[in-house]
Amino acid sequence: MKRESSLRVTQQEIELQKTYIKKINKLNQNKNKKFIVNTFGCQMSESDGEKYRGLLIEMGYELTDNPIEADIIVFNTCCVREHAEEKIFSHLGNLKVLKRTKKDLIIAFGGCMAQQPQVVEKIKKSHRHVDIILGTHNVYRFPELLYNAVNSAKMISEVWDIDGVIPEGLPVMRNDGLKAWVDIMYGCNNFCSYCIVPYVRGRERSRDPKDIINEIKLLAEQGYKEVTLLGQNVNSYGLDNSSLTPQFSKEGNKEENYSSNSKNIRFDFTGLLEEVCKIEGIDRIRFMTSNPKDFSDKLIEVMAHNPKICRHVHLPFQSGSTRILEKMNRKYSKQQYIDLVEKIRKSMPEVSFTSDIIVGFPGETEEDFQDTLDVVKKVRFDLVYTFLFSKREGTPAAVMEDQVDEETKKNRFDRLLELVYKIVEENNEKMVGCIEEVFVEGISRNNEEYLTGRTGTNKIVNFPGDVSLTKKFVNVEILSQHLWYLKGKLVI
């Protein structure tokens, strides 16, 4: 289905969906209806999953983790990796038997995979037990689609081929009352040659800063202490000019910041960060993800002068080879990336870096791979998300010549992990004996006698303590390192 994008969803449309929420809620009264939302993929998918859960709670469903109990199961999907797609289809296929025995079960298929025509065709042909197919642009219409599915025996499919819209005011069910994802923008304009995201999430469109600030203020009132600002490339927030015309500027990261009293707002990501820092009750601010090509000097300055902004930067570099980076359409070189890291470290020596790396991109030689290892050695990341190159239908990289064979990719992948693990352990070992401020998130999942939390540099710390410390900031002396976490003791 093609539909013209109108940017922000109208209040009239939101009110219409509220009527369907009330209708389904009435149908569900005293019936103990339950739901599951299975979310796959990145933080943006996690944020969408919170919206699905919020809508279902409003419609009178209760959360369960048992598929046999569920009356509706939502697949909130990811299409960045081939393995993820295979896993999702496997889960979907396993529900055929359950659907035969529980004919009233509603199965909804949404997220990025649903934006791909070939996936929709596969579902219609081979997974007729699916009741609803919807994409990334119309999550807000889920109540209406669900109501129609409940009252119809036909599969309902509504996937829009548009650049996307901005819904505001949707209910959200977050995982806890500690930390919150906050979308500041949707979509991506970068078109990295390996990435399917711009095709399934549309072009960049920024939320109105007033809506973002109001959402975070409400989170603070609800007791949240930490927020993470989300976007495919947060550094380009505001540059799309989508939601704030004519007050917005397309000129880039100027050093003119937002002022709520200004009639001529020029508001980029740095201005948004400074406004969020002013919100009382929010003690930690994180953001992701940043494209190195857009990480400005002004952003470094704002981070360095605002202690609320965590000293952690997730800065994907994908490959250390300038030649491969050009083929990836990343728009920076190996040396530019290293120079940026050094500039950030000079301003904030305590900063930690995490990153994403793709191994085996088409045409990658051993020399190119050595450049990747060289960047890892120079930057000394605290965590790296490593991926084998995966063809995504519809992207330029999928049809490039000189595809790297699986054995070579696996060999390089293992060598990269060996180096990364070694550096992570060495970085962690340097923290032993140090006292770190930790935000306590609750009881450790692996040891009920321990609490778990994170440092401002995003290190997980486990230590003995009382559960009453949850949601508080405490000082912890680091006693030992265990690769993926640190162990310590409370400093009174």
C-alpha cells in the first residue's frame, strides 16, 4: 500500500485509534486476555516493542511469557541480519500447531521484516496462520487492525511504502522504572551500501523538541533516573527539517542552541542535549547511535561540560580499511575515525568507546582486515558488536562482486574476537581497585545475593547489597574483572 507521508500523525487519527482501544477493551472485560510481544533487533525495535505493549495493556490484555496462555502474539521483527530472519520464521512456523488448537489466537507480524515485499509474499503464501501484517510506519494503527482481525476470518495486511510518519501520544509499557528509551527521530538518510534500514524505516524525520522534552519531564516525574536518546543517527537530529518548519535550520551543526523563548529556533542535536540536561530528576543521559561523519566538535564540547551526559560513546566504524569504508558509503576514512576518537579522549579522558564491526564485506582482503585489527588496537574498545557480512536483498552490497567465502569470514571473525576479548580484559583489569559510581538496577539475574548496576561508562558491576539500594547511585570498589562484568563491594 502506498500512502503520502504527512509527517506528524494528526490528532484526529490518534483519537480514532483510541476509539478502537476502547472497543477492544470492552470486548476483553472479565475475559483475562493475555499477550506476548516478541521483539528482535536494535534499540529502535525495542522502543517499538514498548509501544505495542503499551497499546495492548490499554486494550485490556495482560502480559504473559507463556505462548499457550496468550490470546495475541506479536512478532516485532528485525531484518538487519539473515540469521535473525531465519530465527523469526522458525518461531512463526512453530505456532502453526498452536493456532490449530487455539483458533481464537491472533498472530501479528510487524517491524522491519514486514516492510520487505518478498517477506510479505512469503507470509501470505506459507504462513496463512498469521492474522495481521503491519510495517514500521503504522504501529499507531495497531488497535484498528487488531479490532478488524478479531472480527474477521481474513488476513489483514497494511504495509505502507512511505518515508514515514511521527506518531505522538502512544501509550508505552517500559521494562522498568529505572531507564527509558526515548525516540528523538526516525529513519535514516545515509544509505550505507550493506544496510536495509533506510528502505524499511524511511527517511530521517525528527520529533518536535517540545514533545521530546515533555516526554522526558514526565519520565522524571515517574521516577526514571536515566534516559537514552535514540535514532539511527542521532547526530543528524533536526537537519531533516521535517517537523519544525519554518523554525528549523538545514545548515548543520551550528553553535546556536534551542531556546524555548526564541521565535527563531535553530535546534540541532547539541541543543536538544543541553535542554535535556536541564530536566530535574534525570541524572544520566545516554544516546545512540552516532555516525562518525557527523560527530561534531560542538557535541564534544557539550558532552565535556555536562556531567549528566554519560562518558560512553557508541561509535560504529564497521571496517578499518578506508577502501572498504568507501565501498560501504560510510563517508569517513580510517584516519578520520582515529582522529575523532583522539579528539573525544582529549576532551574526556575517562570516556569509554564501543563499536560495531562487519567482517567479510565484499572485496575485503587480508590487508583490509589488518586495518580493522589496527583500529581495534589503537582505540582499545570496551565492547565491540561483531558481525559477519550478511547479504540484504535490495542493498548495493548484496550484488557486489568479490563476495568473501564463509570460511575466510569465520577465520577473520574468530581472530577479531580474540583481540577484542584481550583488550576488554586489559581495560577491565585497570579498573580493579578503583571506586566507581554505579546506578543500581536491581538484583543480579545470575546471583540473588548480588545487586547489579552500571557505571557512567556503561560497565556492568555486580556487588553484594540490599535490594533497597535499587534506583540509587552508590560508590563501589572494583575487586575483580570477569570480561563482561566487574565484581565489587559497596563503599559506605
